[in-house]
Amino acid sequence: QALIKEALKPLGEEYVKTLDIAFNNRWIDMFPTPGKRSGAYSTGSEYDVHPYILMNYNGQYDDVSTLAHELGHTMHSYFSNKHQPFVNSRYPIFLAEVASTANENLLIEHVINLMDDPDKKLALLGSWLESFRTTLFRQTMFAEFELRMHEMAEQGKSLTGEALSKLYLDLLKEYYGDADGVTKIDELYAIEWAYIPHFYYNFYVFQYATSYCASTALAENMLTGGQEMVNKYINDFLSAGSSDYAIPILQKVGVDMTTTEPFEKAMKKMNAIMDEMEKILAEKK
């Protein structure tokens, strides 16, 4: 609790006080019990009651990060339900993932800044870099796979398992630099598409990548924007629900997704993480 509250102080006093309410009033079912569902979830669509979090906390850093992530959803629902009528209280997945992953970014940056042990710092930096890979690059690849699959259907081509496996393998090789010798892709991975559940839902995974760029830019704004940015985050973003489209809501907190700036900020942060890792590794030699 203390670590999360300290890391999320840049989001303002009202945000942290609401975290206290959540921690102290049983909003969070944290610990594993026999028969309990795995995973972590925040449910905030019940308009007339506060949100609830279900998770399985085992005392690892990933569990702390997961809790910070789910609290991002919970605070989003709390402020949206508080300030919007029912019809505008629900927000799109894109904005939901901005609120949650911004918390993850603030937490890991805070913890890394506290670390003196180079090995632990290196592990956390590696974890952060992996988040960029899985959320930004991998989800973009998933989205391209879905797009190409729909294009095949529109062209009257058969969507056989063999055809989809070839498409997926080609994308894996393209995204991971197989031809350039960056990563050699085993052809066994061609069938991976078949067990990815996102593909059995409507086309939406691109939002994970775009929201990660937005949340990286937003976290930077929150660390440097002072009280004015805090007020905008609470009043114009978290409290907005679906009272406006996602793009103008984000523009109010300094994130303009009609430009390349959020993507460029995400790439700059990713490069800074790699630079820090290389520096630590060089000092260990």
C-alpha cells in the first residue's frame, strides 16, 4: 500500500485519499484462496456502488504492479461514476488502458529510482522493457495479423489453418528481424495464433499499443506538470467517462494522438531504459 501510494503521489492528493478509501474499506479481494478464479480484474460498471478488485496477491513485484494497474481502472470508474450520469459513465477500452498502464509506469519508475542494487535495478528495467515489447510491438503484430486475415476474407481467399499459420509465421519473422539475424524464429511458433483468445473477439487489440504510447506520454506529463496537470487529470480525464470522444479527452491532459508525439515519447523512454541497462552492464564488467 505504502509503495503504491508513494509512487502515485504525482496524481494528486485526492487520488491518493481515494486509494486509502479503497484499501481501508474492502474494495480489494487480494489474497489467493481455494477455488478462487485466477487473474486480476476491476469491475466498475455497477454505477450505484463503488468498484471492486479481484486479484491473487503473492508478494512479488509483479503483484504490486498488477494492483497498481487495477487501481488505475478502479479510480477511473470511481471518478467517472461520481461525475457523469449513468449514460456517460462507461469509458472505452482505449482510455481504460491509459489510466491503468500510466500507474504501472509511475510505479516502476519510482521503484527503480529507489533501487541501489544494480542486479535488482537491471531486473526491473528488463521487466519494463519487456512491457514495451509485449504491449507495444506484439499487440501491433496481433492487430496486423487480424487485419491481414480480414483482407484475405474480403478477397475471397480461404482462411485455412495452413494459410493463417503461414501468415502468422511471416509476421513473426518480420517483426522480430529474422531475415537480419536479430532473432531466429522457430517454425513451430506458426501455430501460436490458434490459442490467442484476443482473435476470437472483435478487432480491438491495437488499442493496447496505442494506449501504451498515450500512457507513457501521460505519465511523463504527470511527473512534470504540477498541480495544474493533476487537476486536469482528475477533472478532465478520469471524470470524463464517455462524455466526449477519446481523442479530445486525452488532448485535455496534453496527449495528442492525432500526432506522432506520444509514439515518439514512448520510443524515447524505451531507448532510455535500454541505455540505463547498458550502463549497468558496462559497470559490472
